[in-house]
Amino acid sequence: MTLIRSEIIGFGHYLPNKILTNDDLSQMVETSDEWISTRTGIKSRHVVEGELTSDMALKAASNALKVAEISGEEVELVVVATVTPDNTTPAMAGKISAALGTKPGTPAFDMSAACSGFVYALTMADNMIRLGQVKTAVVIGAESLSKITDWTDRNTCVLFGDGAGAVVLRAKEGKGTSADTGILATKIFADGSHYDSLKTTGGVASTQTSGFIFMDGKEVFKYAINSLTQAAEETMKMAGVTSSEIDWLIPHQANVRIIDGVGKKLELPEEKVIVTVDHHGNTSAASIPLALSESYASGKLKKGDLVSLTAMGAGFTWGGALVRI
């Protein structure tokens, strides 16, 4: 059986120049490198200065197009996952699409699903490719979380960072088996009863401000390991593979204890779990594409590798994607 798959043909990422270490944070709030490291696994994060979220997104997307060796004119869809767009409206994706040199009329939209945003965006793009609506798409995750972080709140300010990651997808015929190259399965979820557990304290309709990130840490931690594991298991089941066949697990990079917990529940050895939270922090929708691109650029990810992506974010939203590189 012939089946259209969405093959990843390009990876790209961008990180702002400024690096904020745990020692730097200890000069700003009552905390320490030991306190942050032992609880989160984070040692440093990048913080944007003089750049917009769209600037980072454009650089990541441009890098992905270079790896894919295609021009912007070949791109037929741009999807940007973010909760920190330049403006409330219009969608940041349109701005980036034009800057990439896509043809007029190319659909472009933003996706707001917090830390699950990239998996949600990847799912939407994959669906459009499999339906034959487009052949080539750019999917981006980009965040300036430093702009909605309360730098006096030591419970949250130690967690977040800025950056962007992107992939280029292209339609490719497959045989409909797990040996195909490309996205083999996606599955997304939401449970709005947890709306208030992880959110910002402001918004257009409520306070006319962006507000700051608020998180019920215990509730998020309790939910995260199970939901991340569920999303990974669901996509493996859909594709007809087992965890023993997975080459790499790339979970949302929120907390090393959550990452370790998911790896253990999936019975994957530590060496198969990619961790970038130590030098990225939690970059929300940028987390997974940053880790993907960085791992590909370093040579860790190779053609033919089977990769499980799994994420959970505010809302709660969560989801997974199973991809053969």
C-alpha cells in the first residue's frame, strides 16, 4: 500500500547570544546553582536581547531551508508554534513566510499550545501533506519566554529560556510500514480542566497585559510523566512498533527529573534519551525542534533513526509524534 509521508528534509535552530547562568540568577533572586541544578537539571539558558520572537524564528527556518537545500519559493505552508508572538494579531507566521520568500497566497498560521505547540503544529502540517493539500512545509517552534517571566519569582524564573527551532517537511511516498522515512504517527490531546495549573496571569480580554507565567509545580510534575509517556506509547502503537525499536526519545525539555521518569516508564536506556534542558532551559514550543536540530547538527541523529517526540504544556495539552529521520 502506497502512503504519503511527511519526510523531514531540513533542520535548523537559533539561540540568542546572551547566556544566563544559574550563578547569574543567584545575583537576582534568592537561589543557587545547586538548588536549580538538583531540582531541574538546568545550568544555563539563553535570553533574547534586541530581537523579536519572529527574528529568532526566521533565522531557525532559514537555517532549515539551507540544510534542505531548497528556496522559500518551494515552501507551500508555514506553521509557527509560539505563545510569545510579536503581536497579538496578525499571526507571526505570515511575517516569517514573507521574509522566507514564499509565493503570495502561501497559507501561514500560528499555533498556540504552549510546550506542546511544536507537536501540535507538526501534526497539522503532516495532516495537510498527507491530504495532498501541500507538498512542502516549514514548521517552527519559537519563544521569547523571558518576556513573560517574573524575574523576582524564584520558582519560575529559573526554568525558562528563549530560542527557536524549525524543520522542513516534504511529501514522500512510502509503503505504509514502520520502515518508511518520515512522520509515522501523531497523536494530540488536551484536558482543559487543568487550565489554571499552568498559565499566564494576564491576557488581552482579562487584564490587557501579557502577564507572567504562573505554575502549580506539583500538579504539573504529577501530570507530566504520565501524559508524556502516554503520548509516546500511543504513537508507537499506531505505527506498530515497540519501545525497543526506538533509537532516540526527545521529550519536551522542562525538567530533567520528568525526562528521566518518562525514559524509565518507556524502559529506554539513558543513552537513548536526548537531554538539552541543561543548557537551553524550558523553551516551550521551541524545546523539541531545538533539540532535534542540535542533535542532527552534532551527528547524533542519523538518517534512518526512529525518534519519539513527546510533549506536554499549559492547558493541559500534550501529544506525541513518531518520526523516522
